[in-house]
Amino acid sequence: MSVAPKTENAVMAPAEYDAVLLASFGGPEGQDDVIPFLRNVTRGRGIPDERLEEVSHHYRANGGISPINAQNRALKAALEAELAARNISLPVLWGNRNWDPYIPAVLQDAYDSGHRRILMLTTSVYSSYSSCRQYREDIGMALTETGLDGKLAVDKVRQYFDHPGFVEPFIEGTAASLATVKAALAAAGKDPQSVHVMFATHSIPTRDAQASGRSELQTMIFEQDSAYVAQHLANAEAIMARVDPAQEFSLVYQSRSGAPHVPWLEPDINDALADIAAAGTQGVVVVPLGFISDHMEVLWDLDTEAKETCAELGLAFDRAPTPSTHQKFVEGLVDLICERTVQNNIADRPAMTKLGPWYDVCNPGCCANFRGEKPAIAEVGSTVGLPAAAQGGS
Ligand SMILES: CC1=C(CCC(=O)O)c2cc3nc(cc4[nH]c(cc5[nH]c(cc1n2)c(C)c5CCC(=O)O)c(CCC(=O)O)c4C)C(CCC(=O)O)=C3C
Ligand SMILES: [Fe+2]
């Protein structure tokens, strides 16, 4: 059995997995679920009540339903189809951090039905506490709680922000949106070249941003104090190099929460829109670079709020699609799974930025949890989630 490598930027030896776990955020499926779901998400996180109230309206207006679960069911089906098309017999399980099907129950079921080694693929692609370590902790906690640690092994697919399967659908979508906005400007008798491309991602506390993917070496390579920021900038550059190297673009943030005195990444998209309008720009393409599907943060913060801001400012607006179940995305995810399996090993680890390919096993302290350490899988020096033989015990 393979053990966790002890080096930085570790690549894990391919293993024999018997299932894939598609791990996601989860969302409410009806009005009665909304508050319990929000309590799950914010457990011990100090999100002000008025923010929960505000967020609950986004779900309430949609029948109490988040689109994310349907999107994950569709992605699971697409992954199953692509695996079947390649004659790979790996069942795809689905589990969420914040709503049913909950990760601990899914792991227990998996063990009860005979699974022994699982590869987790998350719907979060960048490095940060919320998008990397929190998933690794949730598996670590679930294995500890259920008593399955040492019986059920769980590894994790690398953060895949710059994998071509994720980036190429954005290249296509950004080019199409740019053409749409230019045509709209031309039709309105305005200058079709007066367009700005805004890459939007989830804001996070600056402290979390600075702790993301942290190590001295990385900080030097990124020329940024945050891997989270550097990964998005590198992706935006890679996309625009293909779409139009002369096109002006920027990285902006959305969906800020938390207490007002705590600094989060800026600028907020709505402020940035006001700035470009004031500078005379007439149209904008918004690219939801931080997200794999059109979940609530995309539908509300971009398609509702940012779009309204554009209407008020007189900016032509178009929002580029998320990768969703784009065939290239689905194929890319299956390639990422194959990178890790003995049976289907593919040696190539493609990456479209100089930052990647990202590592399979994180360094201790990478994407730190400032609220206290928890057992986490896929971490150098941690034995949680490893097969019993590799834990050095019974
Ligand atoms: C980086 C990141 C991603 C992207 C990576 C990924 O995709 O995972 C993401 C995704 C998502 N965030 C989501 C929903 C929420 N996030 C919240 C709160 C927070 N998110 C944070 C970060 C992120 N979040 C943070 C630092 C907080 C503050 C509280 C905390 O530190 O934990 C809250 C609480 C209320 C509020 O504060 O807004 C809700 C309801 C949904 C589901 C949407 C749906 O239902 O369709 C999805 C996919
Ligand atoms: Fe979030």
C-alpha cells in the first residue's frame, strides 16, 4: 500500500480505488430546509443574523430550493456516462458538506456496501479554507465520528482550477459572451470595443486568502500573498490570452459575508462596475470564474444583483456560462480521476497556468483553519483517511 509522500507539492502514487465520491456544498430543497441549511453552513462561523436573513430571501424567492443539488445530480450522471463510455467501472457516490446526502452517512453506506478505498472529487476548484481544507476536514471528522478511520480509506483529487477541462469551457463561454455584448453595443449605436471583462469569484476573508496553499516557495512563485488570488489571476490571464490578448479585464469579488470590520477580498463586483461605468466603459462580460455551476451565488449575486447594477449604470451586460456539464469539463474530471487510479493511470497531468498542476496531498498549515485544527485527510504527516497498513497500526 502507498503512504502519504513526505515532500512538498506531493504527487501520490496511483492506487486501486473502488468508488469516487463527488463531494459538494449542498443546498435546501424546500422552504422548510432553508433555515436548518443556513444553520449548518454557518455553524460556529459568526455570520450575522441579518446576513442569514438576507441569504434566506435568495432561497425563499426560489421556492426554498437551491439549484445546486439538481446540478450535482446532473454532474454525477454525466460522470457515470463518461466512465461507462471508457469502460471504467467506478461507481460515483454523492455527498454534501451542508445538506442531505450528508458525507458521514454516505461514507457509512459506502463501507456497509463493501467499499474500502474512495477517491474524493470536490466541486470546489481553488485553494482556500472553504474550498480545500474544509472538505478534507469534513472527511476526517466523518471517518473519526463513524469509527471508519483505518477501515475506509479516502484520498482527494488535486485542486483543478487550471486543468483544461475546467478552463476550456470558460474560454469558449467568454468568447461567446464578448461577441454578444459587442453586438448589443453595435445595435444600440454604441462603441462595440468599449467592453470590460470581469472575472468574478467568491470573496473570502483576506486572512484566509493569505493562508491559502501557503508555503514560502509558493509565495515567491505567485508574486502574490495568496494562492487563491494568484490562481484566479493566472486563470484569467490564460483565458484572455486565448480569447483576445488585447482585451481589458479584471478580477472582482462577490458574495461577501461576515462581520463588517473583518477585511475580505475586494473590490466587490458592484463597486467595480460603478468604476468602469464612471470611466466611460459601455459594456461588461461577467465570467463566474470561481464556480463550476449556476448555483445560488451565480443566479443571485451575478444574474440578479450585478445585472441590476449594470441596468442602473447603463452598462450592456452578459454573463458567461459556468462549466456545468460541458463535455470537456466532464471528460476533464474523468481524466483527473484517471490520474490517480492504478487501473486507468494517465501519466499526463495537464495544467494551463505556471502554478499547476496542483498537488494531491497538502502541506500542513495549507489553507489553515484559524478556528482550531481538525483531523484532515490528504495532508502530509496526517494518517487520517489512509489505509490501515499505511497508518502503521493494527
Ligand atoms: C470560496 C467559497 C466558495 C466557492 C467554492 C465552492 O464552490 O465550494 C463558496 C461556495 C458556495 N457557498 C454557498 C453558500 C453559502 N456560503 C456561505 C458562506 C461562505 N462561503 C464562503 C466561501 C465560499 N463559498 C465563506 C468564506 C463564507 C462565510 C462563512 C464561512 O466562513 O463558512 C453561506 C452562509 C451565508 C453567507 O454568508 O452568505 C451560504 C448559504 C454555496 C451554495 C449555493 C447554493 O445553494 O446554490 C456554494 C456553492
Ligand atoms: Fe459560500
